Amino acid sequence: MNDDPHAPLAPLESGAALADADAALVLIHGRGAAPDDLAPLANLLLEGRTAAVAVRLPRAAGSVWYPRRFVEPEAANQPWLDSARAKVGATLDALEAAGIDPTRTVLGGFSQGACLATDVAARRGRPLGAVLAFAGGLIGETLDPDAYDGDLAGTPVFLGSADPDPHIPTGRVEASAEILRGLGAEVEVRLYPGLGHTIGADQLEVGRARVAQAFGEADG
């Protein structure tokens, strides 16, 4: 078994060249999807922005970041889960090494990608411009606040999911919010009755506002 299945795969890159970028957007696709599927979401989130934004859309091996549900024991999702965490972490590290301030990097995703984005942000425990979890929450069969450390130092985190969502238990969204608040994040939870497992108009509006805020372009 390959212990690091996602390592060889390069992200889809668009937006400003690293040499010119002063901000970044990293979006993680869901199960059975591909980076290209989130390109329209990236465009919508960045519409009207004037910052020079490097866009990175990481790619999962076989279009799956980890094989089982995110609320199952971590061992059931290894080694894919640790490989996924490493891949997203390396993407963030590369942007920072290129000179982009992490507080001007927005990390987000949908479904499995939202779970991974939330998990990586919590485990790194360092400030970001924002975290956008469209239908997701922290990963693991149970959540232990002592498993996370660091200081998110006011990082805006948005957790937006249907209520109920067929794949994301509402209780896990709320428990994730409490842990992220304990790490110093400013967390907003919005639950949408009857939405289904998708990204609705209100989620998109909140995401756009968080991106604008992160890039210092908030218009109120």
C-alpha cells in the first residue's frame, strides 16, 4: 500500500503568479470530484476582488481524500487521511514560502474537502485569512479538544451545512464550532433546513464576504 497516495499529484493552479500574488485562495474538492469542479466556486468567491490572488485547488488520488466517512475511526481512513493532511499543509506552506501572508490566505472546501480544510486549520493551529467549510466539520469518530493546540487568533471560520445533511451530522458541525472557538477562532455557524448536500446562495454570500474581509476589501 502506498503510504502517501496524494503526494505525487500537483494542484490545479490559476489566478495570479506566485511572484505577483499578495493573497491566496485554497479550495479542496469533495469525494468523487476533481479540482476543476471547484474552479467556478473560486471565480464566484473572487468576483469583484482587486487583490492579486493565487488560486490553488489540490487534487486527491482517485478523486477521494479518504475512503470512509469522516466520523469513523481515523484508523479506517489511513494512510489516505494523513496523506491528505500533508498535501493541504504543503500547499499552505508553499504559499507562505512564496511570501504570501497566511492571514491573507483563505482555506475552504466542500463536503469531504470542507472536513479536510477544517481539520487542517485546527491541527495547524495558526491564523489564516478565513476558513470556509461548505458542508463539513472536524474529522474523527469522536472529537477531543486536547487533540488540537495552537492559536487561530481570531481567524474567521464559517461552517454552513444543511439541517439535516445526509452526510454531515448537525451535531458534528456544532461540536466542531466549539472546538474551533476554543482555539481562538471567530466561528459562525449557519444551518439551512431543507438545503440538501450542496452550496446555497446564502453560503456563497457569506463566503464572498469572508474572502473580501481577508483581503482587506470588505465593503460592509
